[in-house]
Amino acid sequence: MRTYRVGLLYFQETFTRELEFRLKKVGPLKDRDGIETWIRAEHIPIHEFSIDLQCSYDLIIDRASHYFRLGIPMFMMMAHQGTHIINNPFSFHYFINRKDVGYHIAQELGIPIPPTYVLPVYETPFFKKEDFVHHRHFEWEIIAEKIGFPCILKPANGRGARGVKFCKDLDSLLESYHHSGTEIMVAQTIVDSPYEWQIRCLCMGKEILISKYIFREFDQSEYLEDENFLEPDLKKLIEEYSYVINRAMGYEMNSVEFFIDHEGIPWAIDFNNPIPDGRLEALGPHWYEKYLQAMVQMVIRFAMDPADPDFIPDVNPYSRIARLSIPKEERFQKALELASPYYRQDDQS
């Protein structure tokens, strides 16, 4: 008999507490070698640790190190020992953690990204006047012509719609930028869609849950229960874009958002969300339950066929693909060939 130990970091998050409860109810499994396997799940104890710590977990699901910063070095050390951590602390989330860089990477791999400009910080308290000798005046007219209006202005490293501004014209864009403080900002085209909804993909391991989602300010967004709203070819393309984004950034848990334009083209607008919202009041009962079930199944798959994780996710092959002097459509196909085996390997569950 073998015990597959799962460590969870979540504190008071109801979603992961329920995940822990459900994992404890999973009966005996047979792993790939036919050995009876039991899952043991628990919240990771919080305390000081020595640099010679030895991890006792087979899998760690991290839902809280974005605000419990001690978890980051601890998980990095555990990843070095070969512990499977979701998400790997050396993935895009902590290694780069920027929307602007993510947009560039995805676009270079052939995924449609709305026209986007990265703007320097407005307030520069550590610079003197003479330090600006190399700066050029912004070409606001060119930016405005490229991105059009209305547009979105948002922090390059923002999360949870923090600091997002809707700009209806150049004056409102300038006003929002002038109040952006010391943040590097991203100005981006708003995709003209015939639909009031957008697409949010909840990604857990090999599972991609595609939901119809309406964004509203002040935490009033809504997930709709309709699961059969996309034509098969478009649904397949959305899944494939998500495959490439997640693997190129080293994610096994993420959410990826798209807008569909009038020509049926999906544009990726947000995909650096390594701890997707798990609140019942946000997801609604339907998607909350499906999300939980998918997380349980992900853990079961790894218990039956444990991963042999890299210390640092190998995203270099995607960079090499992006450098190829071939059309972006061909780059995407090569990236998809590289990403697909993770999602399409036979599972035993």
C-alpha cells in the first residue's frame, strides 16, 4: 500500500477547504504499477523552517502564496527536491509575473492579442530632470490610432481587475495615465464583440472548462451555466490556444479569457491568473461544482500516475519556436504540437 500525500495552502478559502474534504473521501486507487494508493490531504503547517528542510508531500496545491509570501521560498526549495507543485513557483507567475510580457509571448506564438502598448511609469520620484535626456515624447496620436477607442488602461502586473480604467477617448486615456502613479501601464484595444459575454477557461491539469462569463465592475461578474454555446471548431481552437498559453508559461492551474469579434476570431485578453477565483458567490453553484470536481480528478490522476516534475518548467522550446522566421500560424502549430502531449496523454482515471 502507498500513501500519496497532498499539501494544500489556502488558509480560510472555502473552495480549497472543500477540496481537502473531498480528497479525504476518495477511496483506494490503483497506481500505474497496480499498487493500492490512498490520498492523504492536509493544509500545510505554517512555521519557520530550516534551509535543510525535507518535503514530505508528493503534491502541493498552492492557492495562497500570492499573499503568504513565506510560501514562495519554501515551495522553491521543495521544487528543487522534486516535489510536484501546482503551480510551480518558477512558472511565469513568480518568475516574470507581467501581463505585458505574457501578451508578447502569446502573440509571438501565433495567438491573437489585441493591439497593446506598454507605457512607462508616470511618476518618477527617483529621477532628476537631467535623467530624461534620452526620453522621447509619447506619440499619443499614433497610440490612439493603433488601439482605437474605447480602450482599456491597466497595470502591467495587475490582478483581479485592480486599477483597470475604461477610456472612451484620448482625453480620458491621458487623465487615467496621469493618475497611474508609479505603475507601468498597458493600453489595449477593447475587442468589438457582438456578444455581451466573454469566455473564461478554468484550467486544472489536463482539464479545460470553457464558461460563458460576463465581466462587471465591483465584483459583480457572472458565470452563465450554458456550456454548449460554441461551435465545435471554435471550442477546439479556444482549447488549443489555452494549451499553448499554459504550457508556454509553465502553468498547470490558470484561467484564460477571450473575446470573440464579429468575424468569430477569439482574442486572448487575460491569462496570467495562476490561482483562479474559487468563490461560490463568484462562480455560482454550477461552475463551482464543476471546478471542484475537476480539481479532485486532477489530484487523482497524479496519484495514479505521479509526475516527475522539473525544478524549473522548461519553457525554452516555446521561445525557440517564437524566433522562427515563419508565419505566426505555423509557429502556433509547432507550439501546439509541443503542448498537446501533456493534455492528450492517456489517463487511467
